[in-house]
Amino acid sequence: MGVPQIAIVGRPNVGKSSIFNWLAGRRIAIVDQQQGVTRDRLTHLLHLQDRFIELVDTGGLGGLDDLRLKVQIEEQIQAAIDSSAMILFVVDTRDGVLPLDKEVAKKLRYVRVPVLCVANKTDEKELQSDANEFYRLGRKVICVSVLHNIGKERLLNEIADHLPEPSEDEEPDEEPVMKVAVVGRRNTGKSTLINTLADNERMITSEIPGTTRDSVDVRFEMDGQTFVAIDTAGFRRKVRGGSEIGTYSTHRAQRSIRRADVVLLFFDAVSRVGKVDKQLSDYIAHQFKPCMFVINKWDMVAKTMPTEKWVRYLRDTFRNMWHVPIAFITGQTGKNVKAMLNHAQMLFTQSRIRVGTSQLNKLLRAAVEHNPPPMFHNRRPKIYYATQVGTQPPTIVMFSNNPKAFSAQYKRYILGVFRDQLDFGEVPIKIYLRKREGGDHRDEINAESDTGEDDQKEDAEGVLG
């Protein structure tokens, strides 16, 4: 399983970003009295009682920003909720229960993960009775004060107690069903492919762009294996004053990507890549989802255009997704569809692979010896060891004496080594750089013993996929 994510949500200006920084132990999110400062989600990897978790800060729900930005913020909140193992619902004790708090509580009413109500700004014991008012929202209330550093240990203990049990390393008896999201611009043949897979006219297919306005799951079998295909509405550029149906379809399509194990990004063989395709690929990459580029309607151009030309075109256009495999199909006839699904199954398998710590460190040691990290302030930074802490996507944490000393170029070099040498080279990989803790003396990379003299350098963290 992936690293459990803990989403921090609530109305604007209750101290969500302050709690995010407080739990992380350093300033990451911007803290400001002005509403709407936090818009995109921020994440931070946190070590908690022998486990790793990802804190996720979100924008304030229901803020006073303009309508378009409000929609974008709520998209980020919904994305965090969809992928979270737990939610911290932050409220303000001094303000009491406000109508927007009730709106947030209503949004969280039917989520299936634990929700803790964190009553921030409970600075004095006299205010704890005021915090009890939040029990009306139907959640367990944890009183804290970021300003006076009150309640942090209890909150972390509550988070640890409510985390899902870690998954076992052994494989389950039955192979899990792979969920495949079929996404792309309108009229690229997505629903036609679903009909071919399901072998019936389950979906409404039409040459009119935008026929599919919702996401629909279709279960089908191939070679004795069961799959779920998620058909989605066609993506299109967001424009001011767009229809509510179009906006709703985009939200549902994005949720389908977050639900999926593998995403098939469809292109029309007779059309050039557009801005929507680039926005969609960026969203898939941001979600760390295994992906295939699928060139549909290939029968229309196969005689006049070699596949190598499309491959070069896609590689030049999507430089941050050079690891993504490419398939050429004709969805209407089913040509190459089986091979495409077999490769998607391989991606699913890759995303669930777990590499042993000794194998990982042996590979990392060889990479560092072949290409040592550049000097930083007249010192060469060290990587002590690495370990894989999650799957789907494969998540690797590398511990060093000074994470800030490693350039983005060197991180990309390490990522490239992992892609070339490990068994998950075609799927996104999350890499975190963390500072080695004071009581941790493991050093499996460096041949020489470490004196610890560099461990006082400033902490930093980076993630690369």
C-alpha cells in the first residue's frame, strides 16, 4: 500500500497551515491572516512511531475568493479527501461553531476514513469547555494550540492510533482487480474502446463531442482475469462562463484518475497534441499514476505515418513523462487492444513491487561511487541509506546528512538509476530526501565511518517522481 496520507481540511483562517508546519516541525506552508493564501495542496513526509505518513495541507473550503478559484480550491480538497487514510478537521475554538464549519462537517459526513476534529487556538484551560461545543459536529475533538505548543503529542498519538494497519509483505491469494481509467480529449474514441472491451453497447457512443458526461465503471474479463474500466467524460479547456455540466464532468474525470490503478491517456491519431492533453498529463503525473499513451484510430494513418514519428512527437512534447509506454490501437475493431491491456497489467504489477532494503542500498552505493554528489559549501554531502516505505506508487526515502545539498540534477540522476536498475522503471516513483535523525547511526552507503559532524546542518526535504 502507499504511504498513508493525512489531509488537513477546514474553513479559511482556522490555522490549517500552522498545524501543518507545527506537525512537520518546520515552516513549509505560508501562514497569513488573509483568507485563501493556501491554494494548492502541500505535502510533507513525517516519521511517526516507526511508520511514515504524508501530511497534506489544503486550501480553505468555502473561502471568499472568486468563483473560479473557489472551485479549484475545492477540487484540491476533494482530491485530498479521496486519497486520505485520515482527515484532520480543523476548527477555531475562539470563534466557536460557524456556519462554514457546519458546511465542512457536512462534506465530511459520509467519508469512510477516520476524521478527527482539531480545535485550534485553545490557548487556555478555560477555553476547553468552549471547545466542547464542536462535539455537535459529530467528531472526536482534540484541543490544541499551535501558538503555545499545547496538545501536539496527544494529536500525534491520536493520528497513530487511527492509522490503518500496515499491509503484509506477502501477496494476497487472489490477484486484485485492476481499475483502468480511460481519459482524454473529447471524441478520441474512449467510449468506443469500452464497448469493445465489454463486448456490448454498454456506453453511448457518438461522433458528437462530450456525449459522456459522467464516469461509469464497466467490469469485463480477458483471458480469465477481471478488469474494471472507468469511462470518463472528455476533458476540455476550462473557460470562464463554461457550463455547469462541463465543469462537473471534469471533476468526475479527475476523480476517476485518482481512483484508477492505471490511466490510459487517449490521443486521436489524426489530431495534434493540444493544451488540454498537456494539462491532463500534468494532472496524471501529479497524482503519481501509472500511465500509457494510447494513439487511437491508428488504422486511419497507419499506411502514411510510421509509429516512430508519433513516438518522437510524444517524447518531445511530454519530456517529464519519458518513461510512459506508448500503444497504437484501433478501438473500434479491437486491434492491439489486448496487447495494450497486457502492458497495463504489467504497469499495475510494477507499481506494487517492493524492493528489499539491502538490494536498494547496494544499488545506491554503486550509483554514488560511480557519480558522487557535487560539493556543497566545500563539503561533499552524504547519503547514508535508503528504504522503500510504500507502493502504488513505489516510495523511497533516502537519509542524508544535509538534504538541501543535493541538486535537482543529482536527484534526477538517482531517479534514473532506480528506473534503469529496478523492476518498476515504467511507473512513477516517489523519492524523498530526509535528514538522518540523531539516534540513527545506520550507514550502508559510505565505506568510511561517519563522525556525525555534518548532522547539524539545516533539515530539508525533496520529493521527485
